[in-house]
Amino acid sequence: MEGIQLATQVTPWLASGRTLFLIIHLLGITGFAYIVAMRLVPLLRAQRDLRFDRPLARVGKVLKFGLAQWKHPRYRVAGILHIFIFAGFICLVIRAFYVLIVGVSENFVMPGLSGEAGHVYNIITDYAATVVFLCMVIAIVRRLVFKPARYAVPEKFGKAHTADAVFLLALIAVLMLADSLFSAARAAGQAQQGQTVEVLAAWSLPWMLKSLLASSSLSALKDVYFGAYLLHEVTFYFLLCYRPFGIQFHVETSLFNLYFAKLERGTVKPVRYGVSDEHLDQVKSFGVKTFEDFTWKHMLDFYSCADCGRCSDNCPANAVGRPLSPRFITTKARDYAFQHYPMFGKSTNHQPLIGNLYSEDEIWSCTTCGACEEECPLLVEYIDKIVDLRRGMIDDGNVPQSLQKPLKALESRGNPYGKMEKKRADWANAKEFRQTCPVKTLDGKNHADTLYFVDSVTSYDDRMQSIGRATAKILDHVGENFGILGTAEKDSGHEVRRFGEETLFMALRDHNVDAIKASGAKRIVTADPHAFNALKHDYKDMPPVEHISQVIASEVKSGKITFNAVENGKDVYTYHDPCYLGRHNQIYDDPRNVLDAIPGLKRVEMSRSRDRSFCCGGGGLAMFYEPKEEERMGVKRVRMAAEAGANVIVTACPFCMVNIEDAIKVAGMEGKMTAIDLAELTEKQMMRESRVLETKGTVEIQQESVAGR
Amino acid sequence: MEILVCARRVPDTSENEITLNSAGNDIERDELVYSVNEPDNYAVEEALQIVAKAGGNVTVVTVGGEDDEEILRREMAMGAHHGVLISDEAFNGSDGRGIATILKGFVQKGNYDLILTGVQAEDGGAQVGGMLAAMLDYPFASLVNSIEVLDGRKLKIGREIAGGNREISEIDLPCVLSIQTGINEPRYVGMRGIRAVASVPIPTYGVSELGIDPGAVGEAAARVKRVDYFLPQLGKGAEMLEGSREEVIDKLVELVAAKGGLK
């Protein structure tokens, strides 16, 4: 029996294990360092990625998406659980170091945590451990009993990840339990020896364990204390070294992943960082063909993914049964990295990714809508990877036949349809329209401050030409001095770039940049969000660019546009956010404000709206691609509108219009659902002073365009 | 295996609106965009796939003018090893037989195991391949939609015949085959690929290099002469079926059955 000791002295129960603990420490830390070093091997061989600029913005990302867990509440249950676990871990960081040091130096006290502060911190950690433990139990039950659908792994993507997830959750639970048991045994021992007892937080895990241990013998308590410590130590280091082999590596990597996250929305990464456009011809290979063609940040993404499934849960391609599920783009690459860059032995990287890791259709299935990236709590990037993989396929000539024709037509005619250049401005030459709203061509003889950039679909598609005419009428109505490039305009190349044909994109861009500069315009307006995004993010040194919805919204505010009440008060409208207006450019409110300014217009929101909008099927080249799918995205979207109780879908993108109008027919909802572009609706509803004749002209044109289909 | 593909530059039908010129003897060519004749492109792809397996070289040849170099570069960007332009004023106005005569001259200068042509030129008459084979006294097969290289200088070829049936034949090398579209999926060639071969020299051969009797080719020797060129009158437009969905379906079934489309 040991004698009663001074209150300040703690029984050195761990002293006998010091050597053992020291060895475990060294083994654990060395092992972890080695594993991380091996994990860094592919990153060091990867492509450059220049992400060392703007440290403040980057720290901001870490604070918002890391510390403040910004994305997590979007998934209520899992998100809140994660916030509790994360908060618990943050509280336990100092304690973890303290506990590790105690094994070697038992009387160690964390600097700054002696006395009162220490007691407060201990209370906090008691509860933190309890909360984390409970969260683990809930998470395990969730995984095993409730099985949320998004965790399921379709057969084609391999085996279920449940066992691994539960194993990791259980390990953390064991760690919390061991830590609590350690505190409890010490406190119980202190009590039995009449020492000052460290106060345990009431109803916390250590507190409850202490109650259980209260009547145990001192030697049993000593064994429990020692055993709990050993269990904690072994579990801690096992977990530390096991994390880099699975989804929990994000605990370490997420900090870096958030810091180095992409800062600019709507952009596409350059073919090679640090290589200017002029020198691109010297780059031997474009895009990603083998694993080491990814940038180090993209590899870090693979390591950081927590397999939460939110990307795929929001992916429209996945929803309609296309062979793409973003989650597996990442996890397959991670598995590849683990397999080909082993802990021991030589690494291998010669296998082409397409045909082995990814299928061609998988990579062409993406519409670059950005729903996955919007949802990812760790800011994993997908679009840039998809584009890079496509660049690789394009470079190898590996392009579906359905896309080759439009690409060739874009090269020779500047539009994907192979239509004559001279007919590009035909939409503005419809007889009745030209009489009421003549549109200037900024060809050097005519000048205007505002350039209306029309882009291909609005220029050539019979139905979409109506959006062009409505846009022109709105600009005319608000007194804008505007013109178009006419035959000098070529396709913006927005989808050309996102489908990986960078060289063709550059040719289109350079042509348009020259034409825009030659026009002398000081401002660009477009009604096509894809053109908008291209002009804003893909082109350089352009005058300010506005989408027509922004123009309308500001002119509604200024009072230049006022609306007549809607004729049919029974119609219920809903606004469908185009991906390249909403998610990629954050324009959510302007179109809604315009709708709400129309007297008598009833508007409802679809459950998927704003940054969770559901892609209509994609624009540009996506319209030529023939995917394997169970249902069209547009059909799903139209059903969502019907579920919301709407019978008019308003959108602000010509491609959305094509897809949604087709989908209405496919879904058999003709007569029950209609679609209209925001510009068309504005033009239809705007109040004109004594311009009766013009209204008549519009009606005729609309009839003509319907008949023309 | 040394493979020669005879290719031709034609106005791209999917990217042009074909109209007659004012004289009515040709189409308006001012704003046309051209591309490689589509079946020829399949022939080049097939040749590339054969040499990828069996080894060898692919040469693409065209008879034309300076502008036609464009398609040679495109096919070289695809992977063809050599491009050759056959150009001479004496060749202008040649008919199919004239072109075959010119190509025969070129073939005899080389040592080709296999000569491929597209099944037909989009602005031509599917005649050069057969005539070239006859002039060379080579075996010939048309409408080929599969090729398998056998041992002993033989090929196993599939041909599309009426009714969607396929015929499999063996043919001795050297031979001439005309290639049907759909035999493969031609790889994509972008601007980047074309730029990469932009400065590769393309040899040009004329009458003297090929040793051809100028009297046997060109307009004077042509025995087939185009006398007119016109766009057929547009027929009656599409027939719109009206009624409920079921009625429309019934009418459609009836119409298709009446034309022998349903048995």
C-alpha cells in the first residue's frame, strides 16, 4: 500500500511504462512521418499548380469553410454531427498533446493550463470527449441502420465503403473512451488516496466512468489507468497512421486543401500553369492522360475527400443514370494513388487513366454545372479535372463522333451547326422586327457604346432567335445605344473550352477579342449565360460584361422598365437558375427581382433552386453529345417545377430553353407547362407608351417563329 | 505494310448551303468550306489502325491543287506518315478514268501493299477505286466495312451488301479496297494537331515525275463530260399527322406498313 502523498503530487502510476510509451511514441511519429512522406511522392511528381498567391483570401477560405464549417449545415443531420465532432476535436487538440506527454513525463502540466484555467479546460474536454463519443455512436448507427442512400456504392464502382467507415468511427469512439477511462481511473484513484481530485464534468463520459470505478480497489484502478493509457496511446497512433490510408486523411489534409482551394468561380485552369498561350504549342501533351498529369492540388483533393457523397447526391448526371458520379472520380483516383504509389517498393505510373480508371462516357457525361463543387465541404474541384481529362482525350483524338462534327464546324464556320457566317445576324433581319427595332452592326461604320454579344445558339436557332429579338427590344426600350458584331462574331467558345478543345477555344477567343476591340464598345451585354461566363472569365481585358437579367433588374429599379400586370393571374411561375448565371456567377436575385416586379405574377421556388439548381442538360457541345442515360435531366427538372406547383418555367439561358422545352414534350406535359425566357417575358410585359404598333409586330414574329419550328 | 490512301477534298455538305452559280454549270464555290471526303477519312483511320497492329507506313495522296494540301495536313495530323500532292495543269478537268490513270502512275512509283479509297467522293461517282485496280491489275473489293490482316499476304474483308447483310471474303495483297463509312470511328483532329504538322514538307508530283502521258489525262482525254448541274425541285413538304397521340401513332403505323416498312 502506497502512502498518502502530497496533493500536488500525482501517483506516478505510468512511470513503469515510460520506456514502452516512449517506444510507441517514436514508432507512431516515425511511422506517420514516413507514411505522409510516401503520400507526398505523387504530389512531388505532379504538374505545377500556382496557388501561393493571395494569402489573406486563402486564410479566409480556411476560416469560413474549415473553422466555421460553412457547407456542413446544408446536410442537416450529417452536417450537425460533423460540426459537433469537429468542435470536439478542436477542443481536444491540446489535451491530446498533453496526454501523449504524460506517458513520458507524468507530472507535466500544459503551459497556461495550470490552476483555474486547467480546471476549466478539463471540464470542456470532458464534455468534448463525451460529445464526440456520442456522435460516433450515432454515426455508426446511421451507417449501419439508417444507411443514407448517398453512401451506397453502385456495383460498377466497387465494394461498399461501410466497413471502413464504421471501423474508423469505432476507432475514434475507442479513443474517446480510453481518454475518458484514463481520467476517470485517475480521479477515482485520487479520491481513494485522499488526494485533491480533479473535478470531472457532471454527466460527462469520464464522470460516469468514475462513478463506475469508485468502488474498485486501488490496484485495479492502477491497472485500469495504465491499461486505458496504453489503449489510448495505441489507438491514437494506429489512427494517426491508418488515416492516410482512407477517408480520414482529410483530418490532416483539409487544412491545406482549403487553403489552396480555387479562388475564382467560373474559370477553367490553364492547360499548364506557368505556360503562356504563345508557348502552348511547345507543350508535348495536353491535359491529363496519366495520374502524374494531374496537378499536386488535384491529387491533394483525392486525399482530402471524406467520401460524404454530397457531390454525387447533387450531380444531375448521376441523377439521370449517366455513368458519372463525381464521388468516384475522386475515390477511384485515390485508390489508384494508394495502389501505384505503395508504402514499400517502386511506384508505377504508365497506365492511361481513360479506359482503365475512367471510361470515356464517364468523362463526357459532365455538363460542368458545378453542383458537386458547390456542395463539397472540403472544396474539392471537379470541373477542372474533367476538363483536363477531356483535354487529354482531345489531344489523343479520342472524341465521340457526335462531337467531332460540331467541333469541325466551329473551326471552319465559327458555330457548331455549320451554318454560314453571313447568316449570323439573320435573326435581326426578320422583316417586322427590323421595322420596329433596327439593330446596328458595329462594323467600323456604325458605333455604339454597348455591344450585344449574341452567341451561336441565339443567332441560329429558330426558337432562340426570339430571345435575341426580345433582348434587342429591351435594350432599345431603355434607350441603350447598342449594336452587334454580326458576321464578325464567332462562337464564344465557352463549351469548346470546357469540352477540352483549348486550341480551338483560343482561336475563337482571339477572333472575338479582336472583333470586340475593333467595335469600340465600352460595355458588353449578353442574354446567354455561357457567353457571359466566357466573356467575363475566359477572355481577358474585356469591357465590363453584363447579363441581360442584370440590365433588366437595374432598369426596373431605375424606373425605365415598368410592367403591365400578367394577363392570366392563374399562372404560377417558377425561376430555373441557369448554372452559368447562378452557381458560376452568383446571379440569383436579379432575375427573381424582375419577376417579382411584374404585377400579379405568382412565383414559387422549386425545392432545388439558387445554388442547388438542377442542370437542364447542359449547353453548347453538351447538346450534341449522346449520353447513355435513363432519363433526361430536363425531364427531371420539369417534374420538379410541376411538384413546386408551377406551370410556367422562367429561365434566363437559351440552352435551358432548348432543354426545358424539349423536356416538356418528352414528359408529355405540353399544355400543362410552358417555358419562357426572362428577356421574352420582360419584353412581353413591359409597358410601352403609345407603342401599340410595335406590340402587334412582336405577336406576329412570335407566331412566325413557332410556325418555323 | 505500306498503305496508300487516296483522298479528296470536297465541299463539306454539313457546313454549306449548296447553290448553283449564275451560269448554272457548277455550284457557287465562293463561300464554301471544304473538308476531307468523309469515307476517305475512314479509310485513313483504318490504315492507321492496320499499321498500328501490323507495322508499316501510311501515305495519303490527293490529286488537285495547292488548296488541297489542307486535307493532306489534316490526315497527317491524324497520324499518316506521308502526304503527297499530285498537281499539274495537265491534270485539270480529268474524269474518273483520268484520275485513276494519274494515281496508277503514282502507285507504280512506290511499293504499296494495300491501296484504300473512300467508297465514293461526296461530289464524285465511286469510280476511281475500281478503275485504278483494273489498270494495276490488282484485286478489288468495294464497300468494305471490316479488314483483318491474315498471314501470307492475305486480308479477310467484310463487305456490306443489300439488306444489311455482310459478306466475308479473302483477298490477296496487293489490292485496292474502297472503304465504307462506319468501318471504324475516326479519331479527332484539332487545330493543335494540324499546327504540329504545318511545316512538314509535302512533295508535289506532276506529269514529268510520274511519267504520265499528258494526252491520256486532263480535259481533252476525259470521256465523261458534265453538261448540266441543277438542284432538283423541292418536292412536297413533310406530311403532318394530326389527331390525338393514339390516332397519330395508328396513322404512322399504317403509312409505314403501306410502304413496306413493317412486315
